Amino acid sequence: MLYGRSAEQARLARLLAEARAGRSGALLLRGEAGIGKTALLDWLAGTAAAHAEGGTAGGGEARGDGETTGDGRELRVLRVTGVEPEADLAFGGLVQLLWPVQDRLNALPEPQADALRAILGTGREQRGPDRFLTGLAVLTVLADLAEDGPLLCLVDDAQWLDRATAEALLFAARRLAAEGVAIVLAGRDDDGFTAPGIPELTLPRLDFEDSSRLLADRGRAPALHSQIITESAGNPLALIEFDAARSDQPHQHAPLPVADRVSSAFRTRIGGLPERTRLMMLIAAAEGRGDLPLLLRASELLGVGIGDLAEAERTGLMYVMDGAVTFRHPLIASATYQSAVLARRIAVHRALAEAATDPDCRARHLLAVATGPDREAALELAAAAGRARGRTAYAAASGLFGQAARLTTDPRQRASWLAEAAALALAAGHAAQADRLAQEADELTGDPATGARIASVRAAVAFELGDRNEAAHGLLARLGNAAPPEASGLLRTAAAYGWLAGDADAVRSAAGRLAAGTGAADPLVEGLARLCEDDAEHGLPLLTRFLERRTGASGPRDADEQAVRMLALTCGLLLGDDEAALGLASAEVRRCRSQALIGELPYALDLLAQTQLLAGRHRDAEAAVTEAEEIARDTGMRRRLVRLGAVRARMAAIEGDARRVRELADATPPALRTGVDCALVLLDLGLGDFGSALSRLDPPPPGPDRYTWLSLSTAADRIEAAVRLGQPERAEEALRHCESWARATTAPWAQAVALRCRALIDDRPEPYAQALHLHEKGGRPFERARTELLYGEWLRRARRPNEARDVLRSALATFERLRAEPWMRRAAAELRAAGERRVAARVPAENLIDRLTPQELQVVRLARGGSSSREIAAQLFLSRRTVEHHLYKAYPKLGVGSRRELALLDLG
């Protein structure tokens, strides 16, 4: 029976009812040790069984147990408990959770099934491409299990889950929606376990009335209630343990916390047991998992046996059942381990290491045995780290390599393992830890290859934390110790970091050193260096060569350094080749989806959204950014979230949503404001605030910032603002920049925009006409409409109203389609001034895709293209049930009832 938990029980019962109705949800129970988290999980499991037809109401769930619901479908309960000694054992919790249902892996997409088989040890171990693939696989297998009926997952002592298991479970929990899965986690409120995006429920201590009821039901005389309740402070476990002590003497309840006083009480009880019983309890506490065969093998080495646990069982401190040894509460295990002297603990771990058949388990116990340098333990830990890395448990692998490094006596090996630990910490998303490990390795090594790896890690850390200048200069400073093969890669990466940081000096330095060291110019680095000298004529063709070499089917391919890959994806935009940029971004998104590279997908989606925005596909761009934001949030990439605001800001600026643009500007750190500030310039221009548009941003000096697609677009905005203010002389530098860039690129739209700007300055019609001819070749509909608007204005002022109305109608139609309200109003006003009788700027009637949410739009487009629900789920990192839920909601909005009818729709 539970006391004082009616509100919590009601919350959990609602979660279970939602799962039975086909809706998923998750909840994190928080509270101090002994507050009753496990009791609530037991109650929920019992409630699930009690509601099942033919089930029992007892809390007798077991991992993988299934009951039958009232509608004939199976209700399954999966359960996992974090174990403190296994917190560094990669995927130990996931093995515990999924072992009973491993037969379901065959239904998963092959990459996901392979990832889980490697974890469960039933497939070949190989290094996975993405640490989030496991989370996707867990999501899929949970959803697949829920096809048979509602699924309840209970996770106890979540604070002791290994990090890889916690990441996988939380990723799955955040992306469940309509499967009928309920996930309840329980963790202590003081042990650093966090679950962003998961609702939390904190368990309070019991009040005096509920505490008295508990004690009365245990037969304690009312006269002693007040003393025990005061000592326990309403902690249920403390109430039970202090009552069991049956002491009339008050405990020393200050200043120790309740949990410490409970532990002290446990240590007292353990100390009164026979020595052989205490040794068996210590073996069980050190082993941690309750593996009875391992415990028996180790105990035989130490001269004790299973019979010596009888007294611990009799006193209720431990249970032995179903082939497992379990402490009644984790505090008992902690008290057992902490009360033993060091020599006894080492002897126990040595016996466990000798008795272990699992190499990872053996490595963990050898680590506990080591009190100084230990070559055998170091090699075993490094091997365990390699296995964890192969299962994409990068955080665990990093910790194991770091521990191995501290046990070896070989300085070169220590530096190498620390460098690998640093790289893996970075891959796990722990930048500060990666930097600390890399710095420690840096002080030890003189090996060029190790030094190059360390430099790459430290530069990537600096870049991830926002110090892009340091990323470039840190690599350049390190090159004195790097051999030529490592130097080439580092220099290319340094140039990319320098470009992305807007640091022209870093780009020039990298280009000069690379040319001197290899005897040949690298097209990427040399092209960037030329642009830093404002030499678009020679720089852009070099970047075109670089891009063709990377995308050509037969050309050699460079190593995919992170910064170089990022830059390659933006080269299409830099060159003005929007079609190539859209193709590159789409291919990168497809690559990430097909290989389940969830960690890389947000950046690719951001690039795709930019190209879609420029192509006038605003709803598709919104869907891409929405997905990128969700994945970045679900995978903990918080820094990526703020970088995704630029697309939304530009879209809002085009539509004239001043409040939205300014909200995004306020939420963006100054170092990442360029995209949002450019959107503010466009907003000012659209709203007629030409003074703000001209003065908001200083023109970028020669260098990287001068050759982003945003700065080039903003240069055209500044030219228009200057002319409308009657100050064309303030636009001369921007005009030279636009024309120089347009001459060096083959993009017709870019040449058209340069001609439009020239027409504004010279106030002549010929450049406008030439620009419209180039716009006919396609690209950037918003820019075309702006050219038509300006030309229509000129024609109207030149008293050529018939010609003016033709181009103004076209401009208005495009602005309406793009929902660009400020520009619609201007075009409508010009049409009226040109003699159009019936004209009104209006947002067009809602089209089909406007009725859909961003995720519904993505699902519908894929379904219309012929993808099955399971294929869509794999691509969008959702469950099949969630995909079908989105289709179920989308069909009525679109006026269709099947995929066949959907295929006939024109979705733009």
C-alpha cells in the first residue's frame, strides 16, 4: 500500500490510460533516495497487470512480461534498473531492457537492427556512423512492440544508467507520439540526471498524517510516532528503517541528511551480520548486476557460498530469486560496499575479474583492482573502449580510454589514448571534457600524427563553443610539429574555419603554407584566399573546380573534415548556383537519412531550408527548419538551435512580420546575429524605413564576410535604400561589389540583380530590360519580383502605363504567392497609379499545403512520392504509427482518402 501518493498515482494512471488509447507519453519521477520512486513504479506495473484480462493485481512484473488487455491485445511491460557499478558500461542498461525482445530486431530496418545486434552481442561489432542511430533503433523497436498492444517501459535509478543507454532512451521518448507507449523514468534529484523535453514530477516527503498512517499500519504505538516522524523528516524508507530499529533513543538527525542517516542505520544492521554473510553481500554489491552465476564463481574463489546469504535474506536486506541477487534498496548495496575496508574490496574485485566471462565486465573489475600503473588493466580497458566505440557509445568509450591512459606507463600510448578519448568526448557532444582531455594529451606527445589529431579536436571544440577565430589560429599554430600528410589536412581545415569565422588573415596564412608545403595550390583554399583579396574573377572559378571535384562521380574525394564538409555545402550558394546548392543540400539530407546520421542532419536541413527559401518554397523551408530544430533539441545540440533562426527571420522579413523578426533577433547571441541582422535590413526596406536599412549594418570589408549569399543580397538592399534616400553615392562601393561578383559567376539571377542595381543608380530602363531577360532563365522568384516592381515604377514615372501594368501584375502575383505583404502593398499601389482600376493586395486563398503542419507536409510529400509508412518513418526518425497518424490527420485537410488519391494532387 502507498501512503500520500494519490496525486502521483492519478498522474501515472492517466499516462497508462493514454497508452491504452494509442497515445504515447513519458514522465520522469524525481526525488531523494528512499522517497518511494521504486514503490510507484511497482504500483504502476501492478496496475497495468490488474487491468489486463486474466491478469493479477500484484506488481509481479518482470522484464518482457506480457499480459492481455481487455480488447484482446497484449500489454507488455519492459523494465530496466540502473546499477551504479555499471554506469560506465556502454549500453548495459539497454541490454537489460531489450534482451527479452531481441527476436523483434528482424523487423527493423537493417542499419538499426545491426546497431542493436552489436549492442546485444548477437551480431558483428563495427563502428557505427552516428551515435544517435541507436536511439532511432530503440524508437523503432518500441513502436514495433506497441503494434501488438500498449507498452509500458519502467526505468528505475535512471541516474545510474550508462550515458549511452540514457541518450538512446531519451531520444526515443521525445519522438514517440501515437504508438501507445508509456515510458516512466525514476531518478534521484541530486545526481545530475537530466531529461530535457520530458515532463517531471517531483515526489514530496510525506506529511505528518500520512507518516502516522504508515507507522500505525506497521503496528507502531502512537506515542512514538512523533519521534520517528521527526527523525525521518517524512522520508518513507527512513520511516520504515527507523521504525524497524525499535529504538527509544533519538537518532542524531542533524546535520546529516536523511539518506545519510538511513545509510548509517543500514551499516549498523550489516555490521551485526556474520562475517561470511558480509563477504557475500560485498561480492554482490561489487558485482552490481545481480548475476548469480558470476557471483557464485567469484565466491568460490573467496571460500564462501550461496548459503552464506541466508541471514541477509532472513533480515530482508537481500533477495535471491529467478537466478538473480537483489538488494532491497540501492542504499543497502552502497552501505555494504562503503563499510568494507579497501583491501577486502580489492580482493573481491580481483575474484570477480578472474571469474568474469564478459571482457567488458572483467575490464571494469580490473580497474577497481588497480591502485597504480597496471599494463594488463590498461590494455583490457582500451580493448573495452574500442568495443564501446564500435557500438557508438562514444561517451563510455571516451571514459574507458581516459582510464586506460591513466594506468599505462608508456607516455606515447597515454597521449594516444587521451587523444582518442578527447575525440570521442567531442563526438558524444561533451566539448568541455574533450578540450580538457586534448590539453592533457597535448602536454605529453611529440608524435606528429597524435599531435594532428589533438589539434583537430581542440579546433573543433573551439568552433563548437563559438570561438571560430581560435579554431583556425589554433590549427595554424600547431603546424610546426606536423608532418606533411597531417599538415595538408590541418591547413585545409584551418582555412575553412578561418573562412567561416570571417578571418581573412587565417585563410591567407593557410593558403600560403599549403602551397609552399605541397608545391601546388589547393582549389578550395586558394579560391577562398582570392576572395579575401576581393578577387572574385579568379576566386569563384577555383571554388567551382573544388565543388565539381567533390560532387563528380569519378573525381577524387577529400577526407571529410567537418569544417570542409560544411563549407562544401555552402559553396553552391556562394557561387550563386542555387540549383546546384539545392541538389547538394538535398543529397546531403538523403545521405543523412539513409545512413541514419542524425547528428549531422540538422546542419544539412538548415542548408536545404536556405536553398528552398531562395527558390520561393517557404513552406518546405519551414518544414525543414522545424525538423532541424526538433532533432537538435532531441539530441542536445543546443548551440545549433540558435543558428537555425536566420531562415525563419528572413522568411518573416519577406512577409513583413516585424514582431517575429525582432523576437528572433533578441534571442540570437551577438556572435551569430549576421543572418538575423540581414533580415532586419530587408524588413526595413520592405516597410519603407530606408534610413535604418542603410545604416543598420556596415558594409563588410574585403574578406570572407563579403562573399556570403546573405551579404551579397544585403548589398542589393543597401543600394536600393541609398537610391530611395536620394543618396546614391553611398551605394557606390556596394554596387562595385555586386557587379564584380556577378561578372565572376554564371548565375543569371545574380547578373540580373547587378543590372537592377545599375539601373537604380543610373535611372535608365535598358538595364532593367536586360535584367528581366536574365530572370526568365529562372532562380530566386523574390528577386525577380523586386526587379519587376522597380522597373514598373520607372515605366510608370516615364508615362508608359501599359508596359508598367504588365510587369507590375507579374510582381504582385509573385509577392502574393510568397505572402510578402509589404511588397504586395507597394506593387498594388504602383498598379493603381499606373491606371489599374481593380487591384487589391491580398494574400491568396489558402492552398493545399498551407493546411498542413510542417511535419504533415514532409510526411505527405514522401507518401505522395511512393514511400511506405515504414520507409517514411526511417527517413524522418519517427515511428511508423506516428507517420500514419500524420497521414490520418492530413487526408481530410487535403480532401483525399487514400494514397492513390494523394498521388493525384498538385502540392507545388
